[in-house]
Amino acid sequence: MDPRLNHTGKALAHEWIAVRPGTDTALVIAMAHVMITENLYDRRFIKTHTQGFEKFEDYVLGKEDGQVKTRSGRRRSPV
């Protein structure tokens, strides 16, 4: 993720999304929300190679405080 459309983005990206300054973490959390809710991640890999994923998942889904973490600062996000 890069806030600037650079050579790599022009050459390799299907689409470049301009991230507002200070919202890159929110965008990544929104992407994680989609990956978790649509089961788009390798559960076996996560179980074998990570620690604390359940706590992260609870955070992203709002199980800790009742607030789902998906705000990216964009009115309509292609994510």
C-alpha cells in the first residue's frame, strides 16, 4: 500500500486506491474484516504460524467493544 501512484503501481496494479493520510491502518483493518467474514484466509497457516489471531479477529469483528472496525475514511470504498 502506497499513498502515491508510483511506477510499481502503474505496472502491476489492476487498480490504485488513493489512501487518505492517516487512514491506511483503517483500510487494512477493513480488508482484514472482508477476509475474515468471507473466509478468504488460510486457517491452517494462521493456526500454525501466528499467535493471537483470535484476539485480532475479535477486535476486527467488534466482539471486544461492539464496534466493527471497518471505517476507512472513504464514502464508498472498493474494498
